[in-house]
Amino acid sequence: MAGHQHNHHHGQHNDHGHSHGGHGHSHAPASGHDRAFAVGIALNLSFIVGEVVFGLMAHSVSLLADAGHNLSDVLGLGAAWAAIALGRRSPSKRFTYGLKGSTILAALLNALLLLVALGAIVLEAAQRLAMPAAVDGPLVAWVAGAGILINGITALMFLRGSADDINIRGAYLHMASDAMVSAGVVVSGVLIWWTGAMWLDPVVSIVIAVLIFLQTWGLLRESVEMSLAAVPRGIDSDLVRDELQELPGVARVHHIHIWPMSTTETVLTAHLVMPGGHPGDAFLESARAMLKDHFGIGHATLQVELTTSDMSPEPQCHAH
């Protein structure tokens, strides 16, 4: 990966009791995700054009509103893809981690775009409840059915990797929520066709909006935590401290900080009080390997101290 062409031999910088480990590790999404982004954006742009055309033909404001919702998803996909591409840029003197942090900003933007889209859906549904509009139910159902197919296929392309990267999960949630919206529109279109009850369309839209909000809230909360350098979810900072303190010769661990460099890579710094003296490169390499293998922390900086004058309590890094 271009972003790590400056690979070090782990633990080579020990002149002052420091070890900078793990800078050669790459966790960028595979090229398969590039294809997923490209295909997802192309399919959705085509579907947006179709929704606008058929929405005007069917006199369906819901299809036009869904086209706007899908447009916000295209913007979100574009932001996530651009951030992942930026994350592959090589580090510079100014951006010493490269631009990996842009993936966190994109995840936050993705969640905010989803919330904006939800607001548009609820607003449109409320207006339609107040003034139900005559809708061509069968045409709406057929167009929305195509939306299920398009968004479902795109969501499946993002399913792999969605557990490991919040950006990929955001893209997956975008597409999965679109498929849910389309399914709801199909149901409402068919029921309107059968019963003539125009109020069904906005009610279904509101129910879907609530379901999407429940999904989006977790994405928003986690992306905000990442932007505030919180300990990444899935890492127990107390367990990290305990394992470092159990290393041979370590009397105390303090000033431990764990934060996300990107949506897939984690950084740790810690001070190890070792009264017996500096343990050598092999110890630092072993500690770095332990952090990588046990906790997925690939970028560790460890400072070795013989004693510490700073015995005051320090803020703890609690995992959520």
C-alpha cells in the first residue's frame, strides 16, 4: 500500500528507550471494495434518473423523494471511497500518518448524510399524511421493486468487510436501508392499488425511517467517538494495560493511550516502568507483536523508564 512505503524494522528506534512498532502493516480495503464503490455509484445514479422519470409519470412524490434519498447515498459512497483512496497516500512531513484520518471524517459524514435523508423522508411523509396524493400504485411498485434489486446487489458487495471497517459498514447500511425503503414502497404501492388508501404510503415511510434511524445511530455514535480519539470499540484498555504490566520486568504501566489512526488501524503509546533497566530490542519487539496479535494494535510506541516521578493518578482510557 502506498501509504506505508517507509517500512521500518520494528523496534529499531531504541536510542531513548522508545520502540515504534508496526508501521509496515496495511489494513486498507481490498480492490474488491473499489469495484463495489464504482458499481454501487453507477447503479444508483442510473436508478436515480429512472426514479425521477417514472416519479413524474406516476405523479408520485414518494418516488421523487426516494430519488433524493438515493442521491444522498451516492454522495456518501463517494465520500467513503475518496477517503479510502486518500488513506493510501504516503505519509509526508506534515501528515506523518498520511491521510488515513480522512476515513474517520468520511464515516462521520456518511452518518450525517443518512440522518439528513431520514429527515427528508419523515418531512415528505408528514406532508403526504396531511394531503394524500393520488398515486399510480402499480408503477410505483414496479420501480421500487427494481430498487430492491439494485440496492440489494450493492449491499451484498459491501457485506464482506463491513465488520472490520466502519466506512464499509456505513456503505453497507446505506444500501441495505435503501433496499428496505424500496421494499416498503413496493408494499405501499401494491396496497394502494388494491385498497385505494393513499395514507398507507407515508405511514410505511415513517416506519422505515425509524428502522433506518436505529441503524444509523450506532454508526453516528461510533464515528463521533473515533473523531474524538476514543479507544476503538472491541479493545479493552484495562486488558491491554494488564497484559503490558504482566510482561517480564515491568513494574508499572502508565500514560497509556489508545486511539484510531483510521477506521481500520489503531495506535498505542505507553510508558513502561522497568527498574531493572532497558530490556533490549527483543523485548520491545515481543511486546509489539503481543499488542498486534492480541488486540490488533499495529502501531505501538513504548517508552521504557527506570523510575517515574509522575505518580499522580492519570485519566484512564476506558473501552466502551
